[in-house]
Amino acid sequence: MPDQFTTTAQPMPGHVDFVGAGPGDPDLLTLKAMRAFEAADIVMHDRLISQDILDVACQTATLVDVGKAGFGPSWKQEDIDALLVEYALTGARVVRLKSGDPTVFGRLDEEIDAVQAADISWAIVPGITAASAAVASIGQSLTRRGRNSSVRFLTGHDMQGFADHDWAALAQGGEVAAIYMGKKSARFVQGRLIMHGADRATPITLVENASRPNQRILATSLENLPVDLTAAELNGPALTFYGLAPRDAAQALTEFKKELA
């Protein structure tokens, strides 16, 4: 019979919150994201998370950088999955912090599958996705009555899926698309759309570092996209809008044309 005073310590169950960091402005963090930070022991974050967001997260938790990069040293997805499980199995409360909204091009399903397979509890905390922040910065809306009743969200990072997109449908007048991570694929996008009959004068807007103090906006057209993008030397994360021009820029151009008339 075991000693009545002998107990076997059971580890506290861990937990993973998949949290959207938003586009970079800490004022755009949700209250639920802030509560997740306060409860966290560890915050595993992506490369594109702004320093302002990390400054908020590190006040109560240990930061772990698991960022991916297109070139150079980079974490493999399976290693991130394994580390999430490892931390949570020790009883830690983990925040998996993803730029924008974790459900939009965030590799979320793979990480949920890994956590769930280890019988670890988890939850998703949505964030403001880059398209919402970027379109707000140019004074436009993603949909507009009489123009487009739908909007496409594409990623230029997954070129295999990108190549298979329905370019003919997008090339029709009045269509709008938000292209994530599309700088390197700009010439490919231009070629596919023009090949399917898109108007070369279709407005294109790129928003770099949306919502951050160093935000930059590049207004161009489908015809001039690759040339203007190269000249602008955008170095930060950028979102490309096909079919949208900045409202203020459009108004300024109109006034300029009036003066020349």
C-alpha cells in the first residue's frame, strides 16, 4: 500500500494560442491578443512581426524567434511544429504569434495538426490582416457596389498554386485582388493578366509596411508595375492591390490634369 503522504506530481497541461499580431501597429492588437500575451510563458514569433509588437509581448513572456526567410538561415515548418509541442508538453502556455491574421496564408493548419495530435489544447485569436490595414491606408474599400462584389486573396509566395490561378476571370474589368508577398512575382502577374486581356491601365497599388511609421505607398499601373516597383526599391513586406488606386493620389492626379487642360 503506498504511503498516504506520497503524491505523484502531474505536469500542468500546456496550451497554445495562435495569435494574429496584425499588420504591425500595436494599437491594432485586439484585447484578446493582449490577454493571451499576459497569460503566456513563451511567445514563438515570425520574422515579420514588428519590434513594437515584440516589445509588448516580451513584457510578460520569453520570446522565441522562429522566423522564415526566403534566403539564408530559416526555420523549417516541421521544426516549428515540434517546438510548439515540446514547449506545451512541459506545461507552458505558448503564444504562436503570426503576422496579420493567422488564418490568412499563415501555415496555420499544419501547426494545429501537430498540436492536436499531441492532445494539447489550442485556440485561434484573429488579427487584422494586411489587406485590411493596407486598403484603409489608401482610403479605399475591398468591395464596392457596382464595381466588385468579391475580392481575391492571393499569395505570390506559393508559385505553384499561383500559376494555376484563374487569371482570365481576374483580368475582367472591375475585379480586385489583394496579393500577399507579391513583389518577386510582379512580372509574372503582369504577364499572366495581360495575356488574358487585362487592361494595361488597370491601377495597381503597393503598400509597404502597412500601418507602421515607415509605411510607403506606390501607385502604378499594370503596364508599369515591374519598372516602377524596381525603381521604388521597396525592402519591407508589401501588399499589392490589383484594381485599386489610392483615393488621395487619384484625386491629386485629377486636379493635375484639370490644371493642364
